[in-house]
Amino acid sequence: MALQLFKIETVEVASPVASVTFSSIPQGYTDLVVVCSVRGTRAYVFDSAQIRFNGDTGSNYSYRDLLGEGGGTPASGSNTSRGISDRIYLVNVMPAANATASTFGSFNIYIPNYTSANYKSISVDAVGENNSATQGDVGDVLLAGLWNNTAAITSIIVGSYSASFVANSTFTLYGVL
């Protein structure tokens, strides 16, 4: 059986915003995909993002990531090592104010079985680019996460961790059948 993506909603940021919310998510799909093209306002080369489901700010999230940097040593982290368990934390997934002008990063969030009565797993793949050969100026991230809640996902908040998303950042939610 071939899978199909159905666009549910696209948000294009007109001016800097700290987060984007997809609410009243239809429950008739098997999986969800969120595709993001983003840049941050933080005064640094990269910024991080965060994800929350159904407005949950409790310590109900766990994740493990693998981070690659241009010319650097790969690293990994988790909610335990970073001390962040009240959201899915996406480290260095977007170029920020000190990166090459007008470069955007992208990350894709895949959420299978978002209506099931089980805990919700997610996977994220991300790349943030900066036109530089300097170590730390390219970030690639793979992440596996879990929202420890059995409720169906009805809303997703994608936020900047340190500052805001710049104008022209886009976020598209797809349903998968």
C-alpha cells in the first residue's frame, strides 16, 4: 500500500514569532508529518527548537539525539543529560542571526499512530547550514523521542528555544494515509 501525504495546514511567519501552533488536528489520519523551514533570531550561529503536544508542560517527554557538526566530533544527548524533560528539545536545528544571511535550516517531525491509546513516539531529522568551513557551523541532527501520554494528539506547538523564528519561516502539517 502506498502512503499519501495530505496537507492539513501551512503557516508562513510574517514577522518574528516564538512559536507556531497547529490546533484542532483532524483525527482521521494514521500518522502526522510536520515539515519546517526555519531560521532563528538568536545572536549566535545556531538556535534550537522545541516541540510540545496538547499544551503539555509536564515532565512527560524523553528523547535521544545524535548531533553531527562540520569538521567536529559527533555527539549525542538526551533529556537526562540536558535536564530538559518538559518538551522535546531539538538542539542546533536552525541557523540563527550570526549564520550566513538568508540561510534557512529544515527539520521534519514524523509522528506515527498519533491517535492510538499508546505513548506517542516521534522521529526528527534536521539540518542547519551555514556557509563556513568552521567547526560547529553545520549541524545535522537525528532524534528519537517519546511523549509519555496515551491521549490522541490534537495540537502541536513548535517553538524556538532561545528567541524567535524569523519572517518567512514556514511550517506545514501533513496527515498520512
